[in-house]
Amino acid sequence: MTLLKPPGLRPGDTIGFFSPSSAATAWAPNRFARAKAYLAAQGFELKAGSLTGERDHWRSGSIAARAEELNGLIRDPEVRAIMSVIGGSNSNSLLPYLDYEALKRDPKIIIGYSDVTALLLGIHARTGLVTFYGPALVASFGELSPLVDETLAGFNQICQAGGAAVPHTVPTPTQWTDERLDWEQQTRAKQCLPNRLISVGSGRVRGRLIGGNLNTLAGIWGSPYMPPIARGDILLLEDSLHLAETVERSFARLKLCGVFDRIGALVLGKHELFDSQGSGRRPLDILLEVVGEPTFPILAEYDCAHTHPMLTLPLGIEAELDLDAQSLTLCESWLGE
């Protein structure tokens, strides 16, 4: 399938936001308001999806209502980027009902992370559109400075017209955090730790960058909305708030499906507040146990994850992973005209 590349954002462009699963605009109104004000101050117009402020128990609305909210933004010619407010657990329910033809006619930036992996990969599989694993409105842009400013810098480099030139080596943050603070009561910046990436293997690998949230992949695996993992791909995986036993199961599923026999390299994101269940092991330790002796290199503790700051990565384009420099370089343009 030919890659479809959305135009980059320009000053004054409209970003539409939507709630494909969790109702963060309803249960985190203070953080939501802060996020809106922050992005508006950068010169963007914001357009609220139809479920803004709504809540239906575990979700923002019915499957039909959530699909219609997203379709409304897809069909709106003024909206040049569509950003999720947060993830959740049920974005995959929307996939049969989206207007893929409208998105082909008017490609636009689709961005989010976590459970929104289902939409990013599903849209890419059905249209060829480059989608963006990156910040969500409430979860990311509701954070306080200086971390939110670093997340914004990465977003601007990738999503704005005239941003980063190709090839672009994605900068590694010097610090990070997964400190948990009450979103509605937060008044201070989170405490950070020095950043340290981990390489398993050496050299450089070039391939298609694809992937997203490890747990969410199970909800689209084996469906027409899951892009096949091809030989030589650079696979991005990250997750959040899980037990060691859950992470082992998720890695084992990929092994059983032959994914680790095909990929050229793996980028493993930081795992927010990982629960080792007393083992002291990290997700990388569990991955290596599941895989055995890996035939592909791994760059672990990468910053495209639930932690802050968050990098923005285009999915579906050619990239190069340098294990010695511990860097990821985007080798192909990801924006169109």
C-alpha cells in the first residue's frame, strides 16, 4: 500500500480532540482546562469533539457515539489534526465504523498513544496514512512545565510544517519521570530522574517503524486493522501500570505469533510504574527471558511512552536505529504538502 502523508500543521490551524474511550474531559476537568489553555497559547485553534464533557460509566459514550465523534472531525475540512484526549480500553470498538474514504480524500494528522494504538494502526492498515504515536491532550499537555514544554518541542518538530528536516535524529530527553500525582490537585512539577537508555546488541538497523502499546495490540491482533509485522520492521512497544505476569504474557503472545522471528529491531519504551511483583525484574529482563537469545537488537527505556516528557514518532515510515549511539533517526519524510 502506498504511504499517505498528511500536511503539517501551520500557525492558526485547528486541532480537533476526541474521547475514543476514557472520559478524561469529564473526570479530570482541571487538567483538561489547563491542557486546552496551553495548546491555545501556542497559536492553535481547538475544536471539541461531540463527547467532550460526557461520560457513560467506563467510557465517554456508546460505540456509535464515539465513532460519530471521530468521523465528525475526520470529515471537517477545518480540522488539520485530530488528537485523542487520553487512552482507555475500548478504542478498538470504533474501527469498523470509521470513514476511511473521507480520510483518504483529506489526510490529516492523527495522534495519540496507549489504547489509541488500535486507531493509529487500524487507520494505517486501511488507508496507508502515516499516523503519529505521541501526546494526548489531557494526559500529556495537561502536565506542568518544564516537562510539558519538552513534550511540545517534540510534537512541534514532527507535526509542524517546516519542522524537522529528513533525516531527523529524535533527541533523547535528559530526564524523565513516572511520578504519580493527583491530576486534579497537582500544583508542582513532577520530580525527575536522569535518563538512561539501554542497548542490547550493536550496530545500525534500518526498517519500517511500526507498533505502539503492547497490551492494546491484543485487541486488534489477527484482524484487518492490524498491519502485518513484516521482515525487517523496527517494532515499537511500550506499556503502563501492568504486573510482571501480564507483561510476560504479552511478550509470549508475540513470540508465539512469530513476531520476534521477523523484526529487524525493537524499541522498548519506558513502562510507567511497572509492578515487578517483588522480582526486581524490568520489562527488558522479561522480554529477554521470553525471547531467549535475541536475533535482533533492542533499544530499551525509550521515551515514547506513558512517562514524561513524551516524544512524537510517525508510524509507517523508514527509520534507522543506532544501538551504539542509542538513537532513532527518521529517514523518510512523514508529512505531505
